[in-house]
Amino acid sequence: MPDFTSEFWSWYVAIPTVLGLVFCVILIWANSSSRDISDKEETMGHVWDEDLEEYNNPLPKWWLNMFYITLIFGAVYLVLFPGLGTFAGALGWSSKARYDKEVSQAEASFAPLYQAYLETPIDQLSQNGDAMGTARRIYSTNCATCHGSDARGATGFPNLRDHSWLYGGEEAAIKTTLNNGRKAAMPSWITVLGETGVDEVSEYVYSLTREPVNPQYVESGKQKFQTMCAACHGQDAKGNPALGAPNLTDNIWLYGGSLGAIKESLIKGRNGIMPAFDEHLNDSQIHLLVAYLNSISDPKNQ
Ligand code: HEC
Ligand code: HEC
């Protein structure tokens, strides 16, 4: 793909455009001025059906004038607006500048409302129907693709209504999550633990919420868990919000709680990524989203 902002391509577009205009002017001028209007008897010399002839009459005046007006319009347009290669036009108009202006006008008109939202405490804001309508639209546009339109999540994408938070559910923690994003780092354990080790630890983790399938593995699995896993998931396996290490005892699973899914988490490692939104959303929009998450996880609104 050629770089159309380069000088060569700019001339490549501009020269034929100008020559095209000049050519049209010459063509029209030659056709209108070369013949006397009253000379109606001259024919093109073609004869059809014995007596049907074609006169060589000049072009009608009104038609010629329309043509001149069109040419003048085209020339003036190309001087004022962008059209000749990279020449920006005498008026400096651009579709981007117009768009930016519309955006900043819209932002200016919403600014007082957004400012008022930002100053409203989360609990109060989540009761405000208008604000939550706006927040739902922000959620649908930015978050629903991953967390689902009902915010109940999917495998690998946390449910945002269940009061179980990887990184903590306080206002400040959620704001950090939304502004900065999160990168979970759970390494793969297969080389460290080997297959039997993975079986043992998986069995222990499984036994925290259900009847173990191979009870003989649970004790050795627990010991391995204390040395390898407790640093992040805690001695009691209740997780650590500072690292986003999930609670493994609450039967809420990001990647599935079957023995197979737990093994897969250990063998592959898990590295969920929540993107940062501080460049796409302003402080008020983030504040609205926190209030929205608060409102949808309220048992009254379930
Ligand atoms: C590209 C997919 C994606 C998008 C878009 C996305 N998220 Fe996330 N989000 C994730 C993933 C994955 C995680 C879990 C990260 C992890 O595994 O630690 C997450 C985690 C979170 C958490 C932390 C949950 C907890 O339990 O602590 C919150 C809150 C959150 N997202 C809210 C949002 C909101 C609000 C939006 C829209 C502004 C959004 N997310 C957009 C993928 C996404
Ligand atoms: C360096 C910190 C760290 C260590 C050590 C660690 N984990 Fe994790 N673990 C995490 C994080 C962070 C996640 C969340 C991954 C994500 O959100 O994508 C996680 C996720 C998991 C999950 C998936 C939970 C779910 O809800 O689906 C399981 C199971 C798990 N870890 C078990 C273990 C076991 C067993 C060990 C020890 C062999 C271990 N982890 C060691 C940080 C760690």
C-alpha cells in the first residue's frame, strides 16, 4: 500500500486533477467559440434513411453556462477545501477537526452533569435511575464483550455480580482495576510438581469444596500446597486480593471447579488480563461504572 501522504502521491493526484479541469475548459471553449451560432446549415455529413441528416449546431448557451459554472465551482472548491493531494485547502477544513469540535461541544454540554455524578457517593449514585441508565450504556459499550451483557461473566471472565472479588470489592480497589487494568500471574506447575504432584495438589484443592475422588492424595497435596501455593493463595487457601489470587474454598471458579479444570489450571498456568480503561473513560464514567456494579450486585436488583 503506497503512502498517500508522500509528496509523490500528492502530485500524482493533484496534477491530473488540475489538468482535467484545464482540459475541460479548453474543450468547451473550443466547441463554443469556433462556430458562428447562425450557421445552421452545416451538417456532419452523415445521412441515414436517405434523408435523415445531422446538423452541426453549436451547443446551447444555457448548457454551456452550466458547464462553466460547474468548472468554476470545482476550481473554487479545490482552492478552499482539501482535494488536491495533500494540499489542505485555504480554509483549513478537515473532517477530523469537525469531529473533534463536535466531541468537545458534546463533552462541554455533559460536563456539569458528569461533575455532579462524580461528586455523588457510590451508594447514593447507584440509586439514581438516570445515572444508572447512562452507566448501563457505558457498561454495554466497553465491558459486555468480556463480562457478558448481564455481567455474570464466563470462563476466564469474572462474574461481577457475585460479591466474590479477585482484587477486592471496595470502591478504591475497583477503581484501580478499571483505571489500570489487572494482569493475573499464576505460573504453570507441571515442571515443578510433575504429573503425580499435580494430581495430589489438584485433589487437595478439589477437596476444599467437594468430596475428594482420590482421598489418598489429599494429605500429600495439602503439604505441597502449603509450600508452593500458600504464598499467593494463603495458608487457608482463601486467596489474596493484592495479587488477584482467587479464594479456592468458596466454590466460585473463574476457570471451572471440576477436577479436570483444576488440573488444567495447574498444568497450563492462568494469566487473565483485564485491560486498562483510564485512557478511554474519564473519572466520572469510572465512578458511574463502580456505582453500576454496586447496583447490580445489590440483592434487591438481582
Ligand atoms: C478484554 C476483556 C475485558 C474487558 C473489555 C473488560 N474486562 Fe474486566 N476483566 C477481564 C478479565 C479477564 C478479568 C480477570 C482478570 C484476572 O483473571 O485476574 C477482569 C476483571 C475485572 C474486574 C475485577 C473482578 C474482581 O473479581 O476483582 C472488574 C471489577 C472488571 N473486570 C470490570 C470491568 C468493567 C467495568 C469493564 C468495562 C469498563 C471491563 N471489566 C472490561 C476482562 C475484561
Ligand atoms: C504467584 C502467585 C501464585 C502461586 C504461587 C499460585 N497461584 Fe494459583 N493463581 C494465582 C492467580 C493470580 C490466579 C488467578 C489467575 C487468573 O485470574 O487468571 C490463580 C488461579 C488459580 C486457580 C484457578 C482458580 C479458579 O477460580 O478457576 C487454581 C485452581 C489455582 N490457582 C491453584 C493453585 C495451586 C494449587 C497452586 C500451587 C501449586 C497455585 N495456584 C500457586 C496466583 C498463584
